[in-house]
Amino acid sequence: MKKFFFLACAALALVACTDKPEPTPKATLSIAPMVNYIECGAQDVNLEIKSNDSWTAELTGWSNEEETEWATLNAEGGDGDFTLVVSVENATSLTEERFVFVTVKTAAKTVEAKITQKTLTLAAGEVLITGKDGIGRVWSIYNLADAGVFTTDIQAVGSLFMFNSKKAWPYDLSKNNGAFGGATPSADGMVPVEGYMDAVKAYQIGGSHTKFGEDGTTPVDDDAAWKPENDPCPEGYRVPTSWELIQTIGWSDDHCVTTDNFNCIRVNAGDRGFTTNGAIIGWGQNVPEDVTAANITEKGGMFIPFAGWISSAGGYLDRTWLLTVWGSTSHNDDHAGLFLTTFTDYCDHWGWGDGIKTYATAIRCIKK
């Protein structure tokens, strides 16, 4: 009887063990590194997620809830281990660091990683200008003296360039004052720029042609038309797009009837210590009275001198009474985004420009 009782208990115990459910694995979730203090430049931050469950990810706790476009995720969810990449844009403030939290959740657990970006650091000869669209962009304070070389004078026009070309052409007012017109000399003694018309004949449209929309017939603006191999800006800089120019300098959308949207003021030779006509950019139209040619960079602004262009209709310097700057945006096979204005009586619509690609004009480089 005792033996039977023992066997019965053992059988019951075995049944009980067999029926017992398997224990649920403990939920695991981690993210590393949890603290990320990064430099001011654009970069990717890799965060390693370790998990045995599905998870979601989002960016939360922005340092400025009105500025939430500077960081993006490569995924908003997943299952198991994953490398989450946070793409961070260039810093835009010289004084305030910015941060954001990466919040990852499973059904049972939440973890966070913090990314803090250092303030923007400007090199010598650079300035941060906030455009009409609220975006801060870093510009050189100088035009180009030659391909890959800046001038050393903020008032110097420097050299002129055809669209999508790194060949520098001289800007010589002593031989070619460019008062009016371009097909014929506008004053006695004007001399065509040597070799320019030969370059016009040899000009190749190459990759700088009209890009078409999905229907195959509607042309669209091409911001990538100025090819990197033809970019005359020094390393770390590039030719700006037309959008970047009009947001930084401003525009008139009714050909100078109103000029409220300009992000600058015009100054003439003799004003504020300047020796040439141009534009002061950096304070919208409320430039402090104490901003001068001697301290404009120190105070956080920049000056762009009037330049005009070398015309492909004769090789003469033309319309030197206009502020002209190339943008990298192509409109069609023949025309591109030449920003041009007097700020008073001539404003190209929206500033997009209608410059012929075989014109040569000044370039103001933007930081990559």
C-alpha cells in the first residue's frame, strides 16, 4: 500500500510539472550610448538597440519645440536588435546648444538616449546669416579671386565665372567700365575681355541642362546643375542655390514696386565707410547705425558689392550698376539663376534671375 501511494504521488507530481506553463522570457531593452555630445557639423549618430521584442522609436523633448527638423531617424520601429541612425544637420546657433531625446519603447519598457549638439563655430572669414525662411546659413564674407581662392577684401568683386565653370575671368573696370549695354561698347575705349568670346563659342551645356518633371515635358528647376567638378569654391564651400540666395538676400515679387521682402539694405560708395556700391546683409532692413565697412564682419553681417557681368554678346563688362551673383540652379538649357537687383528701380522677379549661362559674374560661396 505504501509503495502504491508513493507511485501515485510521483505520477501526480509528474503531471503537475508537465502541465506547468513555460516562464515568459524577461523583457529586455537597452540603447547605447545613452549620452551623446556631438560637434556642430552635420553627422550621423549610431545608437545600438538591444531588444527581444518589437519596439517603436521617436524623437522627443526637443530643446526648442519650434525647431524640430534638424534631426531625423532612419526607422520608427523594428523588432529585435537594430542600429538606429539619427541624422543631425549643421548647428545654426553661435550661442545655444541644442538637444533632443531618442525615446524607444516596447510593451513593457522604455529607454532614452540624449543627443546634445555643440554650438556653431565659425572659421575666419565666415558669417552666419539667418534668411527670410528662418534658416541660418554660413557664408564666406568674400567673393572669389580665382578658382579655389577667396579675395581678402570684402568690397572686392574678385573674378567672374560662367555658369557651371571654374574658369576665372578678370574684372577690370579700367578697360571696360560697363555702364550700359553688352552687345556693343557703352563708352569710348572699352576693350572686350581677352579670349572671352572664344570661350563662349566653346561653352558646353554638358550636365547643366533642363531637368524635366514626371510627365517628361514640363521643365523644373535643377539645383544640381552646377557640377561639383566645375565648382570654383574652395574646399568645404560650394556655389549656393537660387533658393539660398533669395532667402538670404531677399527679393521683390513685383519688380521693385515694393521691396519689403529684401533681407538687406543698399549702400552706395561713401555710405558707412564703403568705397563701392553694394548690399549689407544680416539684419534685414533694420541695420544698426553703427555698422560700417570696418566692423560689419565683427558684428555678424556681410557685404556683397555690385558687379554686373561679362556679356556673351561681345565680351564686354555689362551692367556694373547691378548686384549680380550666380546661383547653381538651372532653369533651362540657356538660362540659370543669376540673382540681380539694384534694390531701387530694378528687381528681377523673386530674384530667380534669367542669366544667360555664357555670362560671367561673381560668386559668393556658401559653406557645405
